[in-house]
Amino acid sequence: MITLTARAAAQIRAMQKEASVEDKPLRVLVESGGCSGFQYGMSFDAPKAEDTRLESEGIQIVMDAPSLAYMQGSRIDFDDGLQGKGFEIQNPNAQSTCGCGKSFN
């Protein structure tokens, strides 16, 4: 399961509306790259047949199986304060994370 905080869900809704993609779910993924070996990605995308479909805070989320395995139990928050980094993923499966908060191993 992947969970969104209320702040993350509000930001995602605003971004969906701004991009006129309210009908597309949020795709959360893990791909090779970044400072630590893997990096997180998010986009609005049509679901594929092999995707797992999730829902948190009223937001539809789609993930491929490998990404879900890396991120099982993760929490996605959004910080827009003075030192805010934007979306922050707290992943209990990450052995370490980069200072940027966007990559892990």
C-alpha cells in the first residue's frame, strides 16, 4: 500500500486541474538513476493492464509491479514551506537516500 498525506493529495488535485488531466490517475514509479541508484518518478498517465491500482486520500494511483515492490508501505507528503522540497517520499524499504530526497538504494 502507498499512502498520501492530505497535503500531497491537495497538491496532486491542484496539478491535475491545472494540467486538465483530472481523469488520469497518478503514476508513481521507480527507475534506475539518481545519486543513489534508483529514483522516484510521478506523472499523470492512463493505467495499463498490468498495473496495480491503488487509492489514497481520494487520489487514484497506478504502479507497475517492480515499482510497487520497491515502494510497498511508502508515504508521500508534500512540503511547500520555506525549506520545502516539494513531494517527499518516506520509503521504509530504502537502505539509504540521497540528500535531494529523490533517489535511494
